[in-house]
Amino acid sequence: MIEQGSTAFWRATLALCLGSFMIFANVYTTQPLLPILRHELAISSLQANWTLAVTTLMLGAALLIFGPLSDAFGRRKLMRLSMAGVVLTTLALSQVDDYRSLLVLRGLQGFFLGGLPAIAVAYMGDEFSRKALMVAVGLYISGNTLGGLGGRLISGFMAEHFSWQASFLASGILSAVILLVFWWLLPASQHFEARSAHPVRMARDLLGHLRNPVLILAYLIGGFNFFVFINQYSYITYRLSDAPFNLSVGFLSLLFLTYLSGTYGSAISGRFAQRWPQPLCMAIGIVILMIGSMVTLIPWIPAILAGLLINAFGFFFCHSNASSWVSRNALQARAGASALYLVFYYLGASLGGFYLDVFWHWSRWSGVVEGSLVILVGTLALSLYLWRLTRQQERPGMASEGALKTGASS
């Protein structure tokens, strides 16, 4: 097994972190470009949002395909092939100039983008010792955050100084370089054992997770929070690109630096979860997200930035607790349970823009905030219900873990 601090550890961890950076840089390439795409392609805000939604939708679907395929055909090979698909589709996107081609290629790109997230942690679970795995996963997740941030900054800069197609060209070239480094760095699998895929068993496991209330509630909380959070960033770019702010695309891309407070929120969430029940921590994160959303209503750029910082902290504080809750409480088919959480997560990202677009046309940014609060009141209620449910299961005569195990195997 790969031990922490060894040469193989650093090669594998660096490769997977770079791969994670590449994936999430490409997922969010179009988000700071939405006002430009709306103007240059003569499309509506809802149509522009599809350039992000179709990618996250296809990524979510691909998670349920690449994971089982990697069990049968190997981890490293499939990650390499999916990343090569990302490079080819990203470079192809740099050559399009019409909305339909953009949408089709973004969907295909989204499918290939699902390969590495579906497989990376499974590869680490096969090859790393338990101690090394804990460290490597934390570093890998940091690559997710930095990739999403870096991709938005790169695309905003390239679009402002060149064109929106140049954003894809820069991303494609960077992705190709990362793929070559990934190909060279990632050690060959030494402990992988191929397993034949059993569709009936996989379907039965997934249905079992969906029947488990302590899991389905976490799925709904994570999915609907992301439904609101990620799409607020899309509509805030419309708000700030219009009068009276009239901010440039380059400045709009800097808005995503507010994600860094979310990195901090994720980092400290585990410490709070050791003291308080995780469903209560989820509720706290949602309340913080609601407060940040209301702060953004103040028509002053520093206040809007402060609101986004609060939002990111609250969202990632809740998301970290919800995702780890799923991992802890799915005592059977954990990989499938975590993949299902991500499916809800990215499905929320894909559909939230259509919901908030109605509120945008109704009352612009104040409408978006009001529509967001409606959803967040719902997820707050779900988190409090989950807290109540788990407290009932922990009463005398019913040990917590035993109760959760019963639910997970139902």
C-alpha cells in the first residue's frame, strides 16, 4: 500500500489534485461569461444558464456510469480516457460560434468531466493506506475548490481581453498539459481487483439508499442548497454587469474569490461536528446562507461581496457535514451512497437556474433572493427534522449506530 510521505504518495496525490483542478476549472468556465454569451449570441438569461446546467447535469449522470465501469475495467485507464475526452471537447468548444454547438459540446464535455470525480477516491481507497488516504482525500477536495475558482478567473480574464472562445482555448491547452503530467505522475494500480458489474445488485443498493430517511434527507438538503447557492452566482453576474454597477467580465470573475471563505467553512466543519450533532450543524450552515443572501440586497458592492462571503461559508459548512453524514451512515455500498449524493448535488446545480430565472424576471435580484429563501426555509426544516429523527433513534434502548445501520440496510 502507498504510505503517507512516500514518493508514490506525493506522485499520486499531486496527480489527482491536478486532475481535480482540471475537472472543476472546466465545469464552471461559462459562469462568469453568462452576460457576454447572452449579448453576443443574442440569447436569454435562461438560455445562457443552460451552458452551465447541461454540463453539471451530464456530469451528475456520468458519475453513475464511470464508477461501476471502473470496477470492471480499471481506475487509472478510465481516468486517463475521460480526461482526454475533456481536452478534446474543450478545444472543440474554442472553435464554435453558435449557441446550439456550444450547448451540445458542453453536454459532451460534462459527460467526460464525470470520469475523474467518480473514480479518484476509489483509486485512493485501493492503493493508499488508511492514514495516507485521510490526508490525500483532504488535499484532493482542496483541488476541487481551487479548480472551480481558477477556471472562473481564467475564463473571465481571457474573455475580457480576447473573446469567450479564447476562454475555452486557454482551458483546453491547460487541460492538455495537466493530462500529460497526470499520465506521467499517477502510479499504476497495484491492488485493484476487477469485479464484474451486477446491474440488479447496484439498482437494489441505490433503491435501499433512497428508502433510508437519514440518507434521503441529506441528499435533499445538499441538492437543494446547491440548487440555490451556485445559481445565485449566475444571477449576481447579471445584476452587477447592468446599471448602476456596470462591472467588467474580469471583475465579475473575481467575485468567485469569495469561495475561499467556503474553503475555511469546510475546514472547520469537522471540529463543530465533533461537538454538535451533524444535522444541527447543517441547520446552522443554512441559517448562515440565508443571512448572507439577505445581506446581498444592500445596493453597495462591499456589502454584496460580504454577503457572498457569508453565503460561501454557510453553504460549504453545511455541504461538508451533509456529505460526511452520508459517508458515515451508509453502512452498505458506501461508494454508491456518496455517488447518489453527488447526483442530487449536481442535479440541483442544473435545475436551480430555471427556478431562479422566474424570480429574476419577476423582481430582478430581490426576486432571486426571495426565491432562494423559500427553498432554504425548506432545507432548514429538513435538517431540523433529520436532527429530531436521529435524536429519536438515539433514545435509550436504541443505540445510534444500530438504528442507522437498520435504516441503511432497509
